[in-house]
Amino acid sequence: MSETLEKALEVLREKIDGGIEGVAKFDIEDEGAIVIDSQGARLGEADADVTLSATLDTFRAMLEGDMNPTAAFMTGKLRIDGDMGMAMKLAQIFT
């Protein structure tokens, strides 16, 4: 597991505080994926209700609060596949 994914996983675990309803996947290009569900956040692959894909730089900027997820989506830096409503709820964890 890369140091970047370890840090991202730690930050996401703090932000979601337990878990979410449904299954979401953050696909970080050239790094791997983080899955979030009712049991919390973990590394790996899973079928998801929504998949959010971004470069490592974009994902890091969102985690650090330097980039708004909505702005990232509107500028094409964040791609969303699946349940848009769930994606909007996930965006709230980055603010």
C-alpha cells in the first residue's frame, strides 16, 4: 500500500466517522481504490453505487480542502459514474 493511499484512508476514516449508506468508490489514477460503505473505509475494489475517479493531485487537493469537489467535477478533474445523489452527499465530507 502506498503512503499516499494510507494517508488518504486515514483522513477519510476520520471524515466519515463510521460509514455511509450504500457503497462508494474513490478510484485514484495510478494508485488504487478506496471503498467506503456502512463498515467504513478500506482499500480495495468492490461494486459501488457511485465511483468517483480523479488523479492523485486532484484527490489530494480535495482531501486537504484546497479544491471543492463540485468545482473539480465541473472542470472535468473529477469524474462520477453512478448515483449522482450519493456523489453530492460524499462531496460534503470534503468541506
